[in-house]
Amino acid sequence: MGPGHPECPERLDAIEDRLLITGLGDALDRREAPLASVHDIELAHDKLHVAAMRGLGQELADDIAAGGRAYSQIDADTVMNIHTWPAALRAVGAVLAATDAVMAGELENAFCAVRPPGHHACRDHAMGFCFFNNVAVGAQYALHRHGLKRVAIVDFDVHHGNGTEDILAGEDRVLMVSFFQHPFYPNTGIEPRGANMLNLPVPAYTRGMDIRELIVQSWIPRLMDFKPELIFISAGFDAHREDDLGQLGLTEQDYIWITSRIKDVANAHAKGRIVSSLEGGYNLSALGRSVEAHIRVLSDLSHG
């Protein structure tokens, strides 16, 4: 998205480096993400939005060939370049391929280390670093392509997943639970847009133990009652206390605990099936450590 932008390529490098130095990467089944089809993306997004994103990518390619602009500003925070279209297709494609593998029983669960993130992307527009809503497409794909009757989405990013709510509010086959800092970007989520949305806004400087208590009181009973057949995670790690894009106080130990509670629900009702997809997380060191912690719980590899 240009020099100095927090949603930068170094985010995935930080995760890769952490997996390398800890040796965790060698223990994982690692797969290259395919490109999603436009047809699958349109399960969650308007055709005009998808066409607009593809068209902007082509315009930029034409402009660069003519010696013109290299970027297109989508909103104050979100910038597109000629690589954005294929990257966005591959981000969605990772989630869909993970869903296929988990549903086929090849994998019990999966973590998708993807850019760009997705949970701010609404049905008909991009925003907040996000172009297509990776997890919302995944949920619709699980319902429509795999015939599931109940899918849950757990969003623990520091920002409210307004795009996911926009796409899935009122869809009674999907339950979305989240916590997020409030008041904060994108200033949504206080009034849920559907009965299938359980939003937990928390003030700045809320610490992990308080978040854990809310999860035990609110998320877990609702998820257990819902009995999801598959759980998607919008895994944002910008609620970490070292991340300057938010002001919450979580640590790696909190992400271990949260992931463990999600696994408990998945093991009880979903045959352990979880597809987790990277959202935020902009302090590179904290991001690498937090993703490592998250993956260790998913993969049942000890925290040595």
C-alpha cells in the first residue's frame, strides 16, 4: 500500500521468520494458496464491487505501461496497486482451499497467513486495508458449496469486523462473536445489525483477564448452544499490548487461552474443524510471537 503503511509485506516476513527461528515451520503441513474464482467471491460480494476491483487493477497496469500512476487510493487508509487484485484473490483462495481441506478431513484445522486482510470489506465496497472479505466468503462457501447448516465466526481483532457483519447479519446459519476496542475505527458494532451477531465492545486499555471473563460469560455459552459444524477465525493480533494501532492489553498468553477455548468448542461440535485467517497485527515482533502461539495451540505443538 506504499512506503510507511502499517499493512506491509514485512508482516508476513515476520511470521515466516518466527516460524523459522522456532522450528515450528518444519512441523507444519504448509501449502501455497490458490487463486479464488470470481464466482466464489461473489457468494459474499456484489458483482459490481468485484468488477470494480478487477477494473482498477487493469487501469493501474495500463497507467504504469504509459508511465503514469502506480497506486489508486480507495479510501484514506486503503491503497491499491497492480498486485492487489491477484493478492486479494489468493487471500480468499487460501481460506477456500483450507475450508476444502478441513471439510475433506485432510487437515483438522488451518491457519491462513494472508494479505490483504478482509474483515472490513463490505458487500459492495473495500475499506480499512481490506478488498474482499476472506472469512465471509469462506463462511458462504462452507454453506453453499459444502452444505453446512451452522458456521461460526470468531473475530478477535482490535477493530470491529464491520464488513463481516455487513455481509452476514441476519444469516441465521452463521453466528459471529467478537470483541473490539470502542470507541475506535470503524465506529460500528455497538448496535448489532442482526440477532446472529454477538459484539463485545470494550474500552481502551482493557487487559487480557477482563477479555477472558467476557469470553467465558458471553461467547462460549452462545457458541456451545449454536453447535457450529465449522469455525472460522478472523485472527487479528493488533489487540496485543505492544501494537500501536490499538490500545488493548493482550499478550501471547491471552491468544493461547482464546485459541484453546475456540478449540474446545470445535472439538465439542465441529469435529475440531477450524479455519483461521490473518487480519490485523502491525507490531512485527508481537505479530510473529502471537501467530506462533496461535498456531501451536491449533497444531497441538507444545509451547516449549
